[in-house]
Amino acid sequence: MLYLNGQFVRPEDAKISALDRGCLFGDGVYEVIPVYSRHPFRLDEHIARLDASLASIGLANPHTAAEWAGLIREVVRRQDYDDQSVYLHVTRGNAGERDFPFPEGVAPTVLINPARLVTPSAAQKAAGVRAISHADFRWLRCDIKSLNLLPTVLLREAARRQGCAECVMFRDGMLSEGAASNVFVVKDGVIACPPKSHLILPGITYDLVIELAQRHGVPLQVRPVSEAEVRSADELWMTSSTKEVLAIVELDGVAVGDGRVGPLAQRMDALYQDFKNQIMRQGKE
Ligand code: PMP
């Protein structure tokens, strides 16, 4: 069962208008919330990020934080599997015509669509993944989790065609992020990642990795990272709610470091897994 505009319906019964502005313009924002043992992880933070995305596109939030939490928990409850990836989006609704300016008095479209949570396999974690790189040709508001995902579609397809899992992006000689992940580098035992700005999505996993590093005394710097640093890094990782901490062992066909999953990727992933089992699965955060 998924949730669409006030009702819980089967996916095959979920219908929206062909003139929904989400369809016509990608005029909306979204979230993806990982759920472990039926506990949504950092739900308040996801709802706050959704609220920030909505505010940035001038779309009134149709629900209070408490209402969102209630709806999401209800969707989670209605599935027959425990670990979930809850996708939700809010669009500017169906204005009945194709006109760019905001329509007046139109109800937003709210969709909450859960799926089974698929995280990298143990084999993938142990071997790491390959990535390509590309110029970051997205817009200058990458902090908004916008439904306009054509760049992500094109870059992830280019990666897939080359047997790669992600595309690492650079803008003006600096690392921004992955097509659908944040990116960290390691050099001489020190982790570094770009600061939050309008050029990257403020990842919930990014926040957690930084917190875990600080809590466990692992050296980590939040600072601009150059393309040259990425290309000469000892380790390179991607982080996201579904990929967790996943090492990139080859970039554009060139080995990263010694081409194997590095010690800090292993350490941070171990800390992440411990946190997941002891905190997230118990619904403690
Ligand atoms: N950057 C981009 C562009 C993304 O699409 C994502 C995942 N949706 C992330 C970073 C990671 O965010 P999170 O850790 O909240 O999944």
C-alpha cells in the first residue's frame, strides 16, 4: 500500500493527473527515508530537510512535522517487510493547464511510496565499486532535493554503461558530490569532505559519518576538496541512505590508492553498521 493525497491505495490504483506539475515540470521535491526494523532513521531530520526543500521552491508545506511523522509511520506499518526505503514527494499539484507561474489555490500532490530497502551486499562492501567522473552540469541549487533528476538519470546511465556504480562530479576544479551520494576522500589517514553549500545535497548519511568520526576520534576535515586531491586520494567513498559507506576503488579506470577498500572505509562502515544495529534498529534516534 502506498499513500496518495489522503488515501492508502494499492500501487496499481495510485493515479495522478497527466497535468500534474510534477509530470510537466518536475515542479516538486522529494525525500528518501531508510527504515530499519520498522524504525524510520532520523525522521525529524528528513522532515526538516523536506521542509527546507519546500520553502526553497515556494511551496507551502501541506503537513506539520507531526502529521508527516504520523503518515510515514502509518505507511511503514502497512508494509509486510521490516527494512524499507520510503520515497515521498510533494509536487505543486495539477493546475489543469501547462503554464509556468505558480497556480493559485491548487492542492499539492503528496505521494509516499515505500519499497524494500536494498543496501550493498557484503561482497560489494568488501570489493568496493567503480565510478566515473563528470563535470557537474547541474544547477546552482543542489541543496534542494528537487524532482528535476535528469542530470542524475544521465550520469548514472553513463556510469552503468561503463560498469560503474556512481559518477563523481567536479565543478570548477573542486569536488561537489556523487550523482546520488556525498563523496569523501582520505589522504594520509585524514578524511575530508566538502562543506555543505548550495552545491551539494546536505546528506543525512554525510552528517552521521561526520558525527561518528568525531565521536570515535577519527581525523576528519570538512573543507573544500580539489579534483587533484580526489585523483591522488588513498581512499574515496560514497555515502547515502541506501549505499551507506561504500568504497570507490577505481575512478575513470584508474585505481584509487592501491585499488582495494581502504582501512578507513572499513572502519567507518563498521562504525556505521554498529550504529545501525544498536541505535537505528532499536528506534533510539
Ligand atoms: N547527494 C545527492 C545528489 C543525493 O541524491 C543523495 C541521496 N539522495 C545524497 C547526496 C545522500 O543523501 P542521504 O545521505 O540523505 O541519502
